[in-house]
Amino acid sequence: MPPFDNNHNFGRGVSPFDNIHSVRAIGVQGAKKSPRDFKTLMELFIPCAAGVEASVKRQLQTLGYGNCPAFEGRVRVEGDWADVARLNVFLRAGERVLLSVGRFPARTFDELFEGVFALPWEEFLTPHAQILLNGKCRKSALMAVKSSGGVVKKAILKRLQEKLGTRVFDEKGERAVVDLFLYEDVAALSLDTTGEGLHRRGYRVRTYDAPLRETTAAAMIESAYFREGRPLADPFCGSGTLPIEAALIAKNIAPGAKREFDFLRWKCAPEVLPRAREEARAGERPAKSQIYAADISGRAVEIARFHAERAGVKDCITFKVADARDFRSVEKNGVLVSNPPYGERLKDADLFGLYRDFGRAFRALEGWNCAFLSAYGQAERAFGRADRKRGLKNAGLDCTLYSYYPSAK
């Protein structure tokens, strides 16, 4: 199976919004339970960058969640509060974990207001909650995200007024980000359990050029079939994101084990994070893969080494100041993964030559796979024809992930 597929289907080729005729509250199956109940089964969504859905789905399978369907950049999972904690702690390529509150048809602002008002917000929010809105609209009559968000917040506050018997909302308490996803005139409302995106691992505090998002880096590594015991090299390491993410995988360190999440401050959420953190600590192991990180810039290598130390993986990464075109290895069946320059500071002729020589260095390796991300239009022509290509975003630029699998041929 190729590392990235084109499966954006939800279940059997339909969207999660088909056949909806009225407001549907999500989270309880058959019984009237409070979200405070530890084992209440809820519908969860994991947004992810376009092009990495398959990587998120494969990690979910590894975590024991089966074949989770994906639709419009969101992967659906069923789970309880313990799963909310586990997913926030363990996910590498997903951007955040959303708890679904409900969904309903909404073709007008009135329908949107009434639908939001009908949902059980009092089970999740307090009068002191700092309610923020995040929205996305696609293929719908209501395409004004800001205006739709205003309607959503008014409806939530009116519901809380009636159900909690209060008219004062100071918004000085816990943060609650409400996610509105309007697709084909159906509104899906969720609460963001994560807070700061899952790409914020906490180790990267210094910047160098255009850094690669950690979640994207994790998906790139997974796409190159990096497995325990295989060597991995990044000859354009920059601030170190790719080799550090590879080292976290090699040592089975959960990326979110040491960070905080918004749901921890919600009164409706039971205390589930300690168990997830304990599971993460128990699963850590010594790395069996040697990881190499190099860059032609000494400053970049210094920053990468500093970040690796903060991440607790400095022991399994070998750092070196070197030109990527000179990369050599006698080891077999490794993984070359990188985010080379796109051309901001290089002339086109120099950039073409850099990619050409990088490709030659790769083809000199025995049994290695390669995955690199680039916005350079001539990258494939210079490096060599890719076995697989996938569009990704990085630093606001339209990029392509080029993958090579000679070891599979």
C-alpha cells in the first residue's frame, strides 16, 4: 500500500452529514448520560493537514482504534474521555482532537441559531468559560465564517442563560474553542479539547529559516516507511525538526506527554490525563535506529542539537556540519528524509544543481527510501522521477512531497 492514499471517504463513500434532517446531539448512544461520565462514548474528530490523512489513520490503527474513516481533512474516532487524553498525548500527525457536540442542517442564519441553541452546551460549559470560535465553510449557502461564528456564540450564550439561570458571562474562566464546520449546508459543532495545536511539542524554541511543522514532519517520516532499526538521515536538518521527530518515534516517546491541554480545565472532564501519561512513560524504549542530522550551516546544527537536547533525544542523533551533496553511508536499507531549500536565496541554476546532486547522492545509497518536501517547481526533474507525489502546505507555500521507494522494487 502506498504511504498516502486518496481516501477522503467517510464510511462507505458518503459524508458524515448525509441523511440529516434534524438536530442531532453527538456523544451519547441510546442512554442519557452526562459527558462527566468517564465511559460516555463520544464522537471525536481529528483535523489534519491535507495529504496526511492516511498517516493519521495508520497511527490510529497502531493505537488500537481500527480503520477510522476520513472526510474533508478530518478523521473520525469513537471514544470516551480516556481516549480524548490518549489521542492528545500520542498523536503525531494530527493537528488537534475535537469533541463533537452535534450537527444539523443550516442553510440560513436562523437555522444555524436554532440548531446551535438546541445543543446541550450546559453539559460542557460554565458561565465563566472564555468562548472562542474557529470556523470553516465549504460548499454551503452560509460562507461568511465571521458572521456565522457570531451567530453561533449568541446561540450558545442564550442556551446557557436559559439552562444555567445566569445572565452574567465574565469569560474569565476556562478557554473553550468552539469549532464550526459547515459543509454542504450541514453544520457540525465541536469543542476543541487540545488548545494549542498538537504540533507544539515544546522542544522547538529557536527558529532557523522557515521551520517545518512537527506534525508534517512526522507524516513525512511515516510516509518513508521508517521502522525500528532502520537508519535515518536528514542532510538539510535546519532547526532539527525531522531528525528529532524520527528520534521520538525511535524511542517511542509520545509527543504530547509533557504538555497541557484545554480540556484539563473543563469541569465536565474527569481526571484522565495521568493514566495516558503513565501509559506513555511505560512505552518508552531505547532507540535501535541511528539517526544522522547535517546542515551546511553551523548555526543550524547548533540550534538542532539544542532542540534535540530539550526533546530528550540527543543521545540517538549524530550531528554534523556538512554539504548534503556529500552525504554517503555504508549502511543499507535506510531512510533519507528532508526539507531542502526552495530557492529563496539561491539562483535557479544553483538550485537545480543542488537537487541534481542530492538525487545522485541518494541513488548511491543501497536500499534506501527517500521522502523530501519542496516548493521548487523543477525539483523532480532535477532529482529524478518520484514513485509517489502528494501536495502539502509548508510555511504557507504550496509544496509537494516526493517519495522514492527503490527498496520495495
